[in-house]
Amino acid sequence: MGKLSVAVLGLCAAWSAWAQEGPADFASQVPLSISGNGPWYRLELPLDVQLNARQADLSDVRVFNAAGEPQAYALSRQSSQRTESRNVTDVKWFPLYAADTRQALPGVVMKTTREGTLVEIKPGTAAKAGTQVLRGWVLDASAIKAPLQQLSLDWSRERDGFQRFSIEASDDLQHWQSWGDGQVARLSFADERVEQHDVNLPGQSARYLRLVWQGQAAPLLTSAKLVSATSSSLPMPLVWSQPLAGTRLKAGEYSWQLPTGLSIERLRIELNQPNTLAPVTLAGRRDSKQAWQPLSNGLLYRLTQDGRDVVQDELQLPGQTVSELKLAVDERGGGLGVDAPALRFAVRATQLVFLARGEPPFTLALGNASAKAANLALSTLIPDYSTERLTTLGQARIAGEVAVTAPAVSIAADAGTNWKKLGLWAVLLLGVAALGAMAYSLLRKPPAAG
């Protein structure tokens, strides 16, 4: 009976050790290298590594040291939705002229008041009357103090079609920084009008914007609005996936299965055929048991204009978690073809910060559907945390390939079932039964002869 007691105690100890998380409890492990000043290190999680997680919010991410001990860590996965306020402001606009649409934009003389309001723009070089062409516009955003998120334009009804222009920003009207290209459109389609007025901006502050039309005269503006937003901190950049193949459900309807549940903020549909025009509606859901929920709609196109392709292939999403996507196409525009187009998705970059304890090498582990969230707030992990302090932390990097293995503990399909807890209860009940058997055996043993 003594051997049985020892066996029961050993089994209880084994189950208790199993209840402590270790690298083997996670399906994927990847080695890390560290450099710079510790003891805190920050790691930019690549998207292909994140896709090995079993939980959309990365609750199953852990960092272990060489002894297999878990490290305290925090996740910074801030979304652009965490804005404190969002404002739409009507702004003034001022014309820019040149001799023709091929001439480089001439120098301009610009005047401002003491309050910073733009008063006047004059051509810096003289030109004959009646020979100048409207090349673009300068927008006065000096009254807006928050970062600029979006530009919305409207223009005279005489100018249908696409309007493509470069965007530059300045604080002093002398030195200009490129903010990329913008494109708006007003089209007639199947007895309907399809209009696109909004252009995304990089979320930076500027007092003035300069819009210069490319290879064509600028239209007369009737409205110019800027959307600005203040937030507690700037959002992390977007990271894009590799192309994802889809399935054609029926004519004009396609679906894609994502690797896992993801908070997607932008989609890019590959438009391989020239002269494609497709009004679309996008829906999503977390699993096949749920009904489809509308996510976005818009106009996708790839059209040839002035000898080059003009492409709009992206859709903006609200950032909610989905694992399946469905695209419905209005085929009056010609559709997207028989085969489902490839799709790329973008999510916010994720940064992991951990406090190094014990000896390296350190290992990043993920892939456990039943693991509970263990991350701390950054202000808890780093007592004197600040945004500036974050940039001075040591660097951690992925140092090898992701090793995918079967976890030592089988992961239940139903994440709500805690098999470790059930196992421990079973061991305890087994121990109680063993002790009861020992007591019963002692009671039935005849007393020793005197």
C-alpha cells in the first residue's frame, strides 16, 4: 500500500508540473536574438509569425528563456480606431496656374496673415493673358492642429471621369514634402452615377496642402474638406499579407478563408485584366455558423487613361475580427472573371515588449487555443513608461524559422473547456480514492495477537 501512495503522489506531482505552461504547450516556437540595452526588449512581430497563433487577439503568445520560464510581456497593437476625436473641416482653396499642363509648376508668391491664414497666391513668372492653365490648388489647413487623416473634394459637374493629382504638404509654403498621389472620380455607370470623393492621408500634421494635377488641367473645386483626428498615440503601421487564393461561389460572388481570425483594416483585390470596372460589396464573419455581416463597399477599377493604367483596388474595413470574407460584384460592369481574384489583407503591426529574466536564448511561442491572456499593460511592465522611452529599448528579432510541432498537451477544439483543471480534479479524486482504500484495508485487518 506504501507503493500505491508513492505512485499517487508522483502522479499528482506530474499533473501539477503539466499545469505550468512551457514551450511544449504551444504548437509553434521561434528563436529570438537580442541586442542593445536591456532588460526590456521590443520585437516587431512579422505577420507570417502572427498567423501561427490560434487566438485573434494573440492571447496565446508567450516568451520563454533557456530554462523554459515564462517572461513578463506586453503587446502594443494599437488600432487607428482609438482616436479620441474626429473632425471634418471645410478649408479654403487657392488656384495654381502654369503655361500648360506639361510645364513644371512655376514658383509662386504666397502671403499669410499673422494668424497664418492664406490670403493670396500669384504666379511667380509672368504669362500672357489667356494662356494660363489651371494646374492645381493650395488648401489652407493652418487652422487645423490635429493630424490629417482624409481629404474630400468636390468639383464642377462639367468634369466627369478620373482626377489624378500629387499631394504635397508644407508648414511654411516654401518647402514641400510629398504625401503621394490622390485620385477621385465621377463616372456614369449603368444609368447610375458612381462617385469617389475621398483620399486617405498619412495621418501627419501640415499647415498647407498642394494638389497638382498630372498631365491634365485641374477642375474647378466646389468643396474641399479635411478630416483630422487626435489620438493618444500614433497607430502602428499596416502590414500586408501574401496573396490569398479564393473560391468562386457563383457568378459575381467569391469567398476567401483567412488563416485565422484577424482584425483586418484594408483589403487589396488583384485586378489582372485591363479595363475592369466593378462596384462591389464586402461581407465577413468569424465562422461558418454565423450570418454574413456587411463590412465595406466601393468601386474597384483598372482602366487605361492617357496610355497608362489607373487603378483603384483597395477597400477600407472597420477593423473587426473576421475569418471568412465574401465579395459580391455587380456584373453589369463586366465582373472580375470566372476565377476568384487573389486577395491581400492588411492588419496593424504588432509590437511585443518583454522583460528579460534568466538566461538566453529566448524563444517566442504561440499556438494554443485554450491559453489565457497573460500580457501586461506597457505602463505596468515598464514603471516609467513613455512613448519616447519605448524607442530606446533593446531590440529583439526573429533568429530562425518557425518550428511547428504537436503540443505536448492536446488542445481541445472547444477553447472554453479547461482540460488541465479537469485533469487535476481527476488526480485529486484518484488520490482520495486511494487513501480511502488504504483506510478500509487497515480497518479490516485483524488485530495482532497479544
